[in-house]
Amino acid sequence: MSPNSLLDLATELLRSVLRLDAPADSVVSAFFRQHKNLGPRERQTLAETTYAVLRQRLAFQHLAQSGSGPLERRLALLGWSGSDVYLRGALGPNERDWMGRARGVSPASLPEKQRHNLPEWLAAPLRAEIGETEFWALAETLLKPAPLDLRVNPLKAKREEVQAALRAAGIEAVTTPYSPWGLRVDGKPALNRLEVFNSGAVEVQDEGSQLLALLTEAKRGEMVADFCAGAGGKTLALGAMMRNTGRLYAFDISGHRLESLKPRLARSGLSNVYPAQIAHERDERIKRLAGKIDRVLVDAPCSGLGTLRRNPDLKWRQSQKAVDELVVKQAAILASAARLVKPGGRLVYATCSLLAVENEAIAAAFGEVQREFKLLPAAEALERAGVASATSLVASDHLRLWPHRHATDGFFAAVWQRQ
């Protein structure tokens, strides 16, 4: 494809994504389905350019003001993630000169807002929570793409075996620092072409998400519920912990998300998982299981702001109003899920949010009302599960993961035992 044609496509794709009326990954996927003639490198350039613009949108919009022509074209030039030599074939002398000047502006010379590239409604509470120095460390980390984390399925393979299989395929994977299941890979290799993936020996899952499953300490023969299962990443991890015994319920209100679990479930070799679509958190199926479940994991619907390295569009699509609405939903879901837990059983509440209002505030409010639930130290549960340096992952007995501290997505979890 000619440089002009690819730049035009980047401009068109950015115009669609920057409407911010749908998740960026779904817009990009739909765009690629429309343009089936694109090769792997062209797709990679278009996707990475789009995500670079989303990460640094405020800075790039500021720099783009000095140029001319369509705004999305200027943004594509600033975020271009392919070959610059190739790109120059699409540019005239004036555009090349402008791009050189704009890219030469030192980020340190920009106003604060354009350096951290966060909306103020999000920047302010983060600053208040972690302080000025750490805020800037976090902001810098959020401007970079996340690595690819994998979870080895212990029912199918050992970690070193998967590592060796990946190496044989030309993919270097290092063990994750905390999760005993995890491997970390740079870049985005085509895993779906590998036998080690198609056999179910490995799944894509952020290390932080793996730690949430480990917090449950799910065991053989137990009854366990993944209350907000989604596409089932943590469900699969729980099933492996249970050694494919007992009964594992995967509840979700979205039938579409549960459908996404089916091929993953088939690869995993698990036969103890029971996916179930529910109408809401007070569904009759939930009521029938009240007081019967050994372990309940509530990975609640949340703002997703802990995943900004992967989903940078969220900082522009979310809002304070949306978070306020989510907080009400999170409290209701946690209260309903708690009814499932039997005496002596365990409840884990988790989010992939960075905001205390979705995390510590929800856990504190639950603890005030639900006196029969005793807060457990998260570090102790993690240590028993074989997690390295568990105490470094915990604040006030809660799991608290930060991208700039732990190189994971941002996660929170609180653990209780029912008396």
C-alpha cells in the first residue's frame, strides 16, 4: 500500500475512534473487517498510531494547532507508529517541516495538563491519593503500552514447559515477579497460531488479574462462584485451582460475554464450570444458592481505569458522573454476592480501577454494615498461594496494584471471611 493511502486510512480510523462513542478496540476491529486487504504490518501501524494518539491526546491536540489540514491527519502524523522513512513519501515539504517542529517540542515545556494527558476529574483524586511525585510516575507509565501477560494452565503444562515452547517459536517470555502462573512477553505475537495456546496450556491474562483469583484460595471439591465472570479469564484460573473438581458457577448478566467464554473453556480442559446468565444481582438463581458457596469472587463492573495502558480511550469516555453511577451498582452487587457465602466461606471484592471511591470506600462501607464478615489480610492469602513479595502488593490489608509500582494493570481487592 502506498504511504498516501495508509496515512489516509489512519486519518479515517482516527476520525471514527475520536468520536468516543464506542470502545476503541471494537472500532479498530470493525475498521479492519471493512479493510480486509490490509497486511499485518499495516494493521499494526494503524492500531498503534491510533492508541498513541489516544494516550497523548491533549498534548497532540495542542501541538496540532500550529499545523493546517484535517485535524485527524495532523494527529496521525504526531502519533505515527510505523516507519518514518515510509511516511515521508506521503508528505510535502511544508508538512514535513511542521511535523519536525512539532515533534521537536520538549514535553517538559508543555503545560501540566498536556504532560499528564489525563482529564482533571481523574487527575485530581489520583494526585490527592498518591502524592505529587508518584502521580507523575503513574502518569508517565500510563502513556506507555502494557506488556502481554500470560497465565499458564497448571492442568495442562508447567510454566517452564510453556516458556520453552514459546522460545522454540521465537518468543521470549520471562516469569512474572509475583504470580506463580505468569509469563510476560514484549510485543503482540500471534499466539493463536501456536499449539501451546490452542492446546489450552496458556491463556492471555494480566498478572494482576491472576492475583485476584489466587486471593480466593479456591480448593478441590468446593462450590465457587465467579459473580461477574465476563469472558471468564478468572473463571478459568479458579477452575484450575480447583483441579477441575467441585462446582464453579460463572455468572454474568451478559450472554454475549459468556459466549466468549465457551472457546476458552473448551481449550482449558475444564468440566466443572457452569456458565449462567442472570438478569440482575438479585436473580432467582442467586437466591437459590444463598449461604451455600465456599468462595465468591466479585470482580465488579467498574470504570476500568486501571487498564489505561491497554485501553487509553477510557480516560476520555468515562466521566465523574459515570463513576458515581458505578459506585451505587458496585455496592448493590457486593451486598447481593455476599448472600451466597456460607459460614466460614470467603468473599473477594475486586475492581480494575485506580480510584479509591470504587475500591477502599466500597469495602469500608460494606464492612460497616455486614458485621458477620471479617476482613482478612490479603498478604497472608497471597503468601499461602505462593505469591512472591506479597507484602509489597498490599495496603491496609487490601491488595492494591499500581501500574508504575508493580508493572501490572491497576487492581484493588478486599478479602472477607463470613463468621
